Amino acid sequence: MNSKIFGAFIFIALFFVGCDDNTGTIGWDIMPSHDVMRSQTVTYDITTSSVKADSVYARSSKGYIGRYTDPNFGYYEASFLTEMNCLDDYRFPDIYSYDEATGKASGVLVDDSVRNFEMVVYYSTWFGDPLNACRMSAYLLNDNWVDERDPKDRNFRYTNIDVDKYYNEDDLLGTIAYTAYDATVSAEERETTTYYPNVRFQLKQEDGQRIFDLNRTHPEYFKNSEEFIKHVFPGVYLKSDFGDGTILYVDRVDLTMTLLAHYTDDNGVKLVKEVTDDEGVAGSDSIGLSTQIVFASTKEVIQANKFTNSSKINEKVAETSNTYIKSPAGIFTSIEIPYDQIAEDLRNDTINSVNLVLTNYDQKSEYDYSMDVPGSVLLIRAKDVKDFFEGAHVTDNSLSYYVEHNATSNNTYTFPNIARLVTTTIKEKMQEKAAAGTWTEEMEAKWKEENKLLLIPVSASFHTDSYYQTKVMDTLEHNLEPTYAKLIGGPDNPLTIEITYTTFKVISINT
């Protein structure tokens, strides 16, 4: 043994042998005299059940459209409405003019005629059968939308929005058949960086001309998006009216116009042809058709998703030997913690950790396009859900917790420590009861419902902290894609949570 270490060991041993009655608690002076800390573990039964989610707050800038029927849950349909953003003080280019005296040119257009007007629905991904025949219809939003819309009203973001109020069947902009995978696109084009899957509506040329003319005669209508929506183009409602088995995840919707314009040099002066070609002779003006995105759906304007589930989902909610989570806007799992019992049993102790594990059954399906297990979930009290999502919060590991599904080993959603949530909830109840004076049965029932935990399928985005090289959560939203999991539990099958706590025991020390 190293002589220095051996010497230190002898010194420490002699030091404690030589301690008298007054120094026998050295090292324990931060604790009550003659107390010993002991860590123990106890389990409590918890009750879980399925809860139907009639709607969720959809802050996503994506739109979802289509219909999908699942053998277990029945069908669900997705549609959405969206407004179009208008850049502040937007103006179409002027007709080309050239001042011979100054040599200065302005404008680029040949005339004020709109050659073509289209609406393009762009999507990058989808769920389901990519070759399933579908049909999409587009409708102009009506005056009810213009009168009732309010960008500050968050109710428009909930997925049970009554879209039937906001469009008329007579205001059909167009209908088009499509498949998610467009087989008419060549392999070469599909591999280019400019290829973007889309559904393209050919709109009436006169509707595009009307917008163009208003821009000339009423520029105040194009001051900003609010004025544009009120006076020019309120928005569109897109829905699937044929096909079952495919859901498109729409990234954006664009209104495009094609105008005839001059090609110009760096000084804005129109170019002329140097050689004779199919489009003109040498010396003639060099002109061409210019197609531009003039208005588009963006996060600055309202976009509202509508989800509808069949009544079959109610049968799953009613099952008592297990629970479910399903997205979008389908089913949450509710968890009832015995807060009162924990508070009574551990009132003189310190709760160190509360471990909660929720296990899902192995999901195998013979269907080609079955739903996957939700990749991540949020655990939060029922009373906190509304403010959490409307306020665009992320988890704090105190009153809200995020975990990812563990599919590699045991098919679980594991929350290793929700102690802060449990202790905070217990303290809040004590404070509420003290403030109320009289605690009625109705108050107790309301409190229990509000403080049940909900397990909610979510999707999150992250960035990597450049200094610490750790993942940092940027956003957390309801999962709006088709997923589900069947969980062990249910009203007839209680689960347990494991609590580790510290207790102090008084001991007698003989000296």
C-alpha cells in the first residue's frame, strides 16, 4: 500500500477512536440529533382509462386532407381551410415604358392581361396507399368566414371547427383527381431538386384578372393580409370527396399567375432578339410568359384543420381491460394518481422519485398501411392541457413530461421521475382546501377530474446546443398524423407507480 495513503488511513482511524461524547456526531450536524436517513420504496395502485379527444389544438402549419379507414377504429377524414398571405403593399409590376430622353426604363409587363391562374397544393409526404385513386375539391370561403374570423381567436385552431359554416357548395373553385405518387412524372424529373409533389387546380382566368384589376384600382386592399382577406380573397377550403386510404400532408397552398413580360437587362431596358427563332425574328422584342407565386398560405395567416372520426372509436374508448392513445384528435389515456393516500402515508417523509411505466401491446397487422405506434408522448395534468398547447410551451419536467417510445426492448413509455408533479399537486390541493374552508363532494369530484394525468401523442422539434452538444426542444405540438397504441391497463386492470422516499428514524446512540 502507498505509504501516504496508509498514513492517512491510520490518522483517520485514530481520530475517531479518540473522539469524546461532544464530537460523536461529527459529519451529521446538518441533520436532527440522533436521526438516521433511510431510503425506502413503496408502490401504489393507479387507475387508467381511455378518454375520447373530441378536438385538439392544431398549431401546425401543415394541412391534412384525405380519408383513411382502419379495421379497429373505423374511418377518419381530414380536411382544412386556409387563408392566403399578402405581402404588405403588394403591387403587380407595371407595363414596360422607356424614356428616350433619360434612357431610363420602368416596368416589365407587356400588358395587364392575366394569361393563366392556378392554385397549387404542395405536399412532401403522405400516409397510406400512394397509388390510391383520390379526388380533391376546393371551395372559396364565404362571407361568414370574413365576418367571424379573428386571428387572435384560438378556437379556430381546434380540429372540430365547423367548416360547413364557412363555404357554399356553389363556390366550387375546382375538382381534380390525383394519386399521392404521381406516376406520370418521370424518374429523371423526380430526382431533380426542383421537383415537388403537388395537386394543381386550373382556376378561372377571369378570377385572376379580377384580383389583378383590384390591385390596380384599389391598392389599399393589398396593404396587408387582413385587408386582402376581407376585400379580395378570403381563402379556400380543401376536402377529399372520393377515395379511401390516403392522407396528404400539405406543406403549403399557392396562388400563381402567369403574365406576359419583357426580358430586360441589368438596367431594366427590354432586350431584343439577335437572331431569328421560333418565337420571333431578329430585332423583335424579347418577351415571355412569367409565372409567379403571388399569394401563399403561411404561418402568418389562419390555417385550420378539421378531423372527423367514425363512431367506432367510441367502442375502443369503452374497453375496460386496456387503454388506447390514438392520433390525430382520437384518444388519450387518463391516469388517476392516489394523491390523498400518498399524502397521508408519506406526510412526514420526503418523496425523492416517482416512477411511472406504461407498456403497450405488441402491434402486428396484416394490412399494408397500418398505423404505427406514437413515437413520443406528453404527460400532463388535464387542467394544464389548454394553456400548454395554446401558449406554445415545451415541457419543464416539473408539471409536464416528454418521453419517446422505447420499442427496442420492452415497448414502453417510461417516466423515471414525476415526483415534482406529484408533490406540487398535493401541495396545491392542501392550499385550495384551506382557502375554500368547506370542501364539498362536488369540489372533490371536480378537482379529481382536473388533476388526472393525460398521456397525449405529440410531435416535437429540436436543435442541438452548440456549446453543450445537447438536444434542446423548440416546439411541442399534438401529433396530427395517424398513429395508435394499445396500452396495458384499464379500469379493470390497475397499474402501479413506484415511489422512493426518504424517512428519518430516531435512534439511540450509546457512548
